[in-house]
Amino acid sequence: MMNYREISPEELQGNPFTLIGSDWMLITAGDESGCNTMTASWGGLGVLWNKNVATVYIRPQRYTKEFVDKSERFTLTFFPEAYREALKICGTLSGRDLDKIKKAGLTPYYLDGTTAFEEAGMILVCRKLYQSRLQEENFHDKSCCEKNYPQKDYHDVYIAEIEKVLISASFSNIR
């Protein structure tokens, strides 16, 4: 991939609250034979089990979940602000109904048995370590459950090791 360099997770300078919560990211899984992506604004980056990890949350009805569940790896991709509309498309349309990647104007980039996008400013290649469903009885603050899960469609939590970080030379979101 041209204009990208690999860095270690420890070299990341961006604010994860901004990168994930405000700028959003795409969670993508699958390969050349089929892939899907979804926009996410919930997640985390940190250290667990002596590994650099990403934590993502996917509701059971999301089409992307099928691809994440079948795959060993998935990617998290972060984009310059110019791709906000593409992220909106990937967050509101289902890949079951149309080729939302094409509609969003994104170009799949296949690496390490998974999929990212050539337009991304930063790509995290993640290998799944753990998965579990959030459970109503485990919420200490019941208002979180009531506000976010009126349909009882609790997210699956995925914890994945960050195996590779690719940065575009022009990506300013992390500087």
C-alpha cells in the first residue's frame, strides 16, 4: 500500500476518545471472497493480558458481525474528515441490501486475511482474543441498559490484539 508506513501501537499519538467517539471508525472483516464493514463510535484501545488490544462492540443484528465471527482477524480503519459522508453511509445502510462499500466510494485493500480501505488514514489489523455478550444482569448502572438497549439487543464485546498499525503520511488525526 503506497504512502503508508507501519508503526508500533506504542507510537500512536492520537486521542482514542476523539478517534473513536468523535471521528468514528470502520470495523471490517472478510476477505476477497466477501467482506462487510460498519461504522462504530464505541470502542477502546489499551493493554490487556500483556498485549496491545482494541475492544469493539457489535450488536447481534449487524451484518458485519457475521463476518467478524467467521474471521480470525478484522480491521479498524480511521479516516480523514473528508470521508465523513462515507462513514455515515457505512453506518446507516446494510451490506445485506446493497454494496455499501461501493456506494461509500471506498476501495477495499486486502491484507493479512482481512480487509481495510485504501482511503484510510490509519489501519489497525486486529486478531480476535475474546468475545462475550453483554448481559442485563451485569449492569451496575441500570440506566445504561435502559437507555441503550430498549430492544434487549445487547452488544457482543470483542477484544483483539493489535497486530499491525499502518499510518498514511497525510493522516493528521493522530498528530
